[in-house]
Amino acid sequence: MEDVVTAPTALDKRWLTEAVRLREEHAGLLDDQEANRHARQLGGNLATRIETRALWLAERDGMRTALSHWKQGARLALLALMLMAIFSGAGLAFAALGDGLRPVNVFWALGSLLGLNLLTLLGWAVGFTVSGEHGASLGRLWLWLSERFARDAKAAHLAPALLVLLQRQRLNRWLLGALVHSLWLLAMLAALAMLLALLATRRYGFVWETTLLAAAPFIHLTQALGALPALLGFAVPNEAMIRASGDSLPALDIARQAWASWLLGVVLVYGLLPRLLLAALCLWRWRQGRERLTLDLSLPGYAQLQDSLMPRSERLGVQDAAPDALPQFQAGGLENASSGAVLVGLELDEQRAWPPALAEAVTDAGVLDSRASRNKLLEQFSRFPPARLAIACDPRRSPDRGSLALLAELARHAGATRIWLLPAAPGQALDGARLDDWHDALERLGLPYADTSPLGWLEHGHD
């Protein structure tokens, strides 16, 4: 089954851009000539062009697909943590109430249900106040599981890139906060559901016990804890019930029901509701901050791209006049190509007389025989795409992949393209098999070709 890669969101774009930056910091600059041309052609400010370049490189190098795999792994990791939270919450409730054969010590049960939750909540509050960080252990576990479930070597820079991107604007606190509080909320929901199930199907008696303390502190603590739940309709044992529970197992069903309602209310108000409110707050702040997330253009990895993505003429606002032969060239799309015509040769033999006699309206772009000459012409075409382009090729050479890729790239920058397969020089003959190879390769590319001169077509636009 093929991977389905959806359109990237705004967060995905900045995430991939950061991942490309980290990759280049570790392994050096990527081969980005075409990516830079693509970014310049689409235009925009420096941040937009950096993002466009990174997305092009991510698509070429498989990082877009790796991001899709990482997200799938993150969802699986989140599902595993959710299952762990559900079973943990249900286990806490079962351990707190037991099997019903012995009376339940209400304060031990309450400590079992809320103790760890309140301790971690206190730790979150202290960490948030002091350093602004919280949930680091659970967050690292989630990231580690996400990477393991993704199983894609190209996703190695995605998790670090996400952390760097979020830490820069301190959004990691809200994302991890939403994760931590949501998991605890799920655990408390599971505990509350298990409490309801156990209390509905088993007969429990509730007691409190002490050796050192008097009854008064337990009475005041029980009534104080039950004050808020009472506002929501939960019952609170009266003083007589509390004193009786401290002496022996109460026999009245009304006392059992009051203690059960009190226990449910305390878990709901002090265990579940704080996590619900904090999860909603963190999620709201995360969504707000995510919309304002931007790149830090002062980083060296981005600053060094300025010259290649924002040429000095563009930054200074200089508009150089186009050459006489290309008076109406405009960058930005083939539908806006000018009426100009260009002839270029590809790796032609120096012994061949070149160029042929050209009409005044046809521009000679020379012979592409080096990487520099190719990049220079592609750079010109990205800004001034010609309406008609003829590329002269020597069919005595083999149609290698590099040459064919260059032909395809040149053709993408022109309104119409023709490949001119030059005839053999006097006294020489063409290899028929090699000529057939050229024909097959050009047909696969969808490029028209001929062994007759296209100069008339270049000049007039028709044969």
C-alpha cells in the first residue's frame, strides 16, 4: 500500500524547514541549486523563500514521507500512553476499594486515588513557575516511542527539529502540558468509572481509623473536603455518621451511600476537574501560539541563504533592463513567457562551427559545457523564461541521465521547446542505434525533436 502524503499544514512547513536546517548543520549544505531557483521564482520575503526551498528539498529527499511516518508513530505512541493511563486509573480504583470483603479505610482509599495525581500536579506547578518546563519525562517517552513506531531513518532530525522550533517560542510547555494533563484526565475518568462500577455491584463498608488523633480532625477534614462536591449535589456524611464510622463498621445503608457519594465527589472535584481545566488551558494556549510560530532568521543556517535566495538586485530594488532580444521576459510562470526565442547547444564538439547564422530576434545562449554555464542559464530562464527554446544536441554522444535531466529542466522554463539532433559533419556518419536511443529517450520525456534546423520556427513561431 502506497503512503498517502497530505498537504503540509503551516506547522508542518516550519517543522520541515527546521529539520532541513538541522540536517545541513550536521551533514553540510545539500545540493540545492534547483531548490533555490524554485524559491526565487515563486518569490516572497526571505522567510517564505527559505520555507519554499526547504519544502522542495524535503520532497526530493523523502522527508515529507518521513514526517507522515513520524506522525503515524506519534499517534501510535499516544494510543499506547492512553491505554496505560486507562489501565492505571482503573487499577488505582480497584486497589483503593478492594474486593468488598473488608471495610474500606476512606482516607487510605482517598490517598491511593489522589495522592500520586496531586503530587505530580504540584510538581508541574513548581516546574512551570520556576523554569517554565514540565512533563519532560513523559514528553521524552512520547517522542522516543514516536520515533520507534515510525521506523524511518529519514525521520532522525524530525523530533529534535520539533523541540528546537517549539522551545524557541516556549510552546513546548503548552504542548507537553496538554499531553500530561490529558493523560491524567483519562486516568481519573477511568478511576471514576471503575469506582462507579464497583460501588454499583459490590457492598462496601467505610471506616476511618487512628491511634494518635481524636475524632474532631477527621470530622472537620471530611466536611471540608466534601464542601465543594456538595455544591454539585454529592452527599457528605454528617457528624454522627463520621463518628460511627470511626467506632465500627456502620450498619445503615444510608451511611454507606453517603460515604460512597462523598468519595466519588472528592475524586471528581479534586482529581478530575483540575486536570480537565488545565488540559483545556494548555490546549488553548498551544493553538494560539501555533498560529504565531515563525522561523528565527538570525540562525546561521538561515542567514547564509540570504545571498542565494534574495539576490542583491532584488534586495536593493534594482530592476535591470532585459536584453534587447528578450524585451518582455517575466519570471513566474510559462504562461507569462515573452515572445523571445533562444538557441542553445549542449556539449557540442569544438570542431563544429557554432553558432549558425541567426535572425536578429533569436538569441544565442552559447554552449553548455560546464556546471557553471548550466546554472547560469537556468538562473536566467527562471527570471526570464523564453517563449521558444531550441536545444542543439550531438547525437553521437550517448543520451545519459544527466543530459536528459538538464533537457527536461530547461524545457520546464520555456513556453515551447524543440530538440535539434544535429546532422553528422561531412565525412562522418551517425550511429543508428545511438540515434534510436535518443529518439526513445526524448519520446519518454515528451520532448519534440527533429534533425532539421528549427531556426525558422525560432524566428517566426511556426514552420
